[in-house]
Amino acid sequence: MTYSAEELLEAARRVAENAYAPYSDFRVGAVAVGDDGNLYPGVNVENAAYPSGVCAEASAISAAATAGVRRIDVVAVACIDATREDQSYPCGQCRQRLNEFRVDTVIVAGLDGRPRIHSLEELLPFGFRLD
Ligand code: THU
């Protein structure tokens, strides 16, 4: 089963409804497509001790890894509180996390609601890996 960019963004928006973001009110959803073809959702989960919070991408990657996935083809990210066009781009730390699982393609939502499709290479050139 393959998914269109629109379908993946829609799935990311749906899962963002479950984000736990009482401190920022910035609800983010991510969907990882594992090389097994399955979808692994994640949301940001904040914490009163702010640095203990995790990003949606990190949650989705953890869900995939927990299922035994070691390669992720695509990650779609959406923020349902977006007020700026580029608000759902992955943070630097998450770009490194995506790199670990060899993510090829990152889909984010533009303010117009349409997908913007990037290679991870564009978002993280010369990314660090140990192999
Ligand atoms: N956040 C994500 O979930 N993904 C990103 O790539 C950027 C930021 C979350 C972290 C925090 O809960 C909220 O957005 C505001 O920074």
C-alpha cells in the first residue's frame, strides 16, 4: 500500500489532535511510513519540566522502532495550530533522528494546507551517521 502526500499529511493532522501540548498549545502530529509499509503515528508530548518534552517526529520514530522497524521511507508532519507557513518543519534534533532511520522524504504542510515535499538530504546535508 502506498500513500499520497495528501493522505499522509491528512493522517498527520488527524493524529495531531492527540498531541499533549498544554504549555505551547502547538500541537504537532507526525506519521512515519516504515519500510514494512505500515504507518506509525506520533505526537508531541510536553512536560512541566520543559526539556523533558518530546517532538511528534521522535514519538513516531519510537513507535516504528518499537515495532521492529529500522528503515523509514517517509515522514509527514503537520501542526494544526500553524500560523506560519514553515511551522511544521522538523527541528534540528529531529532531523538527526530522521537521519538515523534513513528517512528519504519529509512532507510538511504549507499554510495553504498543501504538501511540501523535501528530501532529508535537503533538510540535513552531510548528516552524521556511524556507518
Ligand atoms: N515540536 C515538534 O513536535 N516537532 C518539531 O519538529 C518542532 C517542535 C513541538 C515541540 C513542542 O512540544 C512544541 O512543538 C513547541 O515547540
